[in-house]
Amino acid sequence: MSDREAILRRVRAAIADVPAAEASAFDRDAAGPEARYARSGALDPAARLALFVERCSAYRATVTLCADDPGSISKEIGAACARHGARRLVVPKGLDRRRLPNGIEIVTDDPPLDRRRLADLDGVITGCELGIAVTGTVVLAGGPGQGRRAATLLPDLHICVVRGEQVVETVPEAITRLADPLAAGRPITFVSGPSATSDIELDRVEGVHGPRDLDVVIVMGSSSTA
């Protein structure tokens, strides 16, 4: 028996005596008002994007907006590299090379780099699967241009390009959009700001479990004008 099967067996045993008539917190119609939550957003594209920018910034990510053309995207990525003194960056397979700035040494993660090499690089540039406005979260799902989990966790800087139309308002909307990557067994990573933790004295330490710095470059399209 695998660990997963053992855990699921214990969960099933623990809930075996729950009365069938007991309301589920996930049943919108049967649950009480306190158990209901928004499953879809009500904001227009501009307000949704503004909320995403606000929440990302609250998590200490640096957020910039640019036009939907390779030159503008390249310029913003180059500016992010300059802010952090990043000169050598890893890029995943499938990332649009037209987005990459001149003067930066690009190391392709194909074949996969070992962890020591990844940790020695200044940063990583990726796209994303989607963004979540209400939580200021970027979601990676191992798709083209998004990279392996190791490649986005070991370098100190993560520059993530998010298209405006990729931003949804709520977490349930994001989970719905992730149905295909989940069904395919792709790794899902939720990123809300740079990696940070606090000790018992509440001293904040960044870069412990992932990148010390997160720069989000939002590409503005016709459906995401602000």
C-alpha cells in the first residue's frame, strides 16, 4: 500500500460516521450563510487587474505593466534584471525568446540543469498558467514557458510574465481553470510574493523556501486595459 492510499484509507475511516444528512460546507444550496463563499468574480477586467496589482504589491512583489509587444516586455524584463543586478538567468523550454533582453546571459533549462547550477544563477524568467486577483497569487502549472518547480524555487530572483487575460478574480475560478493541468498530473505551484517566513520573534526572513525577490510583469491586452 502506498503512502497516499494509507492516508486516504484513514480519512475515509475518520468520516465514516458522519450523518448523510449533515450539510456540506461545499454545498452552496444546503450550507448556512457562514459556509458560503464566492465562486465567481463580479469585477470588470480593469478593476480585476487593479486588484491583482494591489494584492501582489502587498506581498512585496514588484509589479510593472507593459504593452503587448515583445519590445515592451523585453524592456521591462531588462529593467527588472537591472534592479536586482541579475546578469545570468535560467529560462524554461517554451518561453518566447523575443521577450528576453539583450545583455543578459540566458541559460536554457533543457536538458534540466542540476540544483547546484540553478542555485548559482541570478534568477529565472517564466510565464504562468494564471493569476488570482483576490490573493495576489501567480500560479505555475508546469506548462510551456513555466518551467520545472526546481528552476523557479532555487534562483534568488523570479521574473514572471503574466498576461492580463490570465488573471481571474477568485480562487474557485482558478481551480476550475486548473482542471486540465491537474488531470494531466502537472505540478501546481501557487506563488504569493517572494518566499518569506518568520521565527517565534516575528523576524521576517526572505528567500528561505524560494526566490528572495519576485517581479511580476503584467502584459496589457485589449481585454485587460486599465
